[in-house]
Amino acid sequence: MKEIRMILLLVAMVGVIDSCTKTETKTVTSAATTNGIFLAGAAGQSKSWTLASITQSKNGGTAVAGTGIPTCESDNIFKFSNSSLQSYQSSEGNSTCTSTDPATIESGNWAFTDDGKTLLIEGTINVTSDEVFGTDHDIMYFLLFTYFGPLNVVKISDTSLTLTYTYTSGTDTYLMTIVLQKV
């Protein structure tokens, strides 16, 4: 009988202790989700960005600011939507370089890696290689996000986005740094 009382007392104590223990559920937001909100807004929203600056360094040398970027390219708009498709679109701004330029330069989908440090954009470029590499479109080559693959996120906030990528041409390796600002 003493054993039954001890067991009941033990069960009652465990019940009291268990009922006093508060269970807290913490919501952890991943870096990818946080950066997605910075980039495109909350779910169901979108944000547009324009070029603030572009620099290039060759073979690890000093970064040189992009000069002579024509307004017809520097005013292009980069729109990211936070939807089930995570859509991306780069389009002409107020000015175009030629009357035959398409309104949408490139379009596709975007995603961040889980750590939020890499922006992946897959899509379609809607301009011809002559338009990309032509003399009147020198810089466009550098503003096609779907062309070079993953973009490294250097800095991201609600109003500013700094991305880098590298590419090789011949024996030279170039590091491009693109800074976008929210429209």
C-alpha cells in the first residue's frame, strides 16, 4: 500500500511540474526568407530597383567605376516579385537605346540559397547578342543577371542591394560589383 501511495505521489509531482513548464515556440526566419523580403517585399508584393553604380576590377586589381553608362541602360528597372513563382524581370526604363529594343530585356525566376548569400536567377534574355555586345550597348552585357550565373550578395537592405559576380575573358578574370537602389 505504501508503494502505491509513493507511485501516486510521484505521478502527481510529475504532473504538477509538467503543468508549470511553459512551452515556447520560436519562429526562426531563414536568411533566404529575410533577404527575399528585402529584395521583393512581403509575400504577394514586388519591388523594383535601378542601377546606382557599377565597378569592375581585373585580375584582383583596383576597382574602376563604370563610366559612360548610357542613360538608356542605367535607368533599366529590375523587378522582383515575392510570389509562388518568385518572378524576375528586367525592363527598359524611361529611355531606350534604339527604337527596336524590347520592353522586357530579361525575365525569369529568382531564389536565394538557404544562407542568403547567393542570389540565383534563371530566365530568358530577350535581346540578341548583337544588341548585347554592340557598341551602343557596351554595358548591357554586365546588367544581364541571367547571363553570368549565381550572384554573390555583398549587402542587402530594404533600399540597397550590392551584388558581385566574376567572369573570365581570355586569360583575365573580372570581378563586377553592381549596386542597385530601390525605386
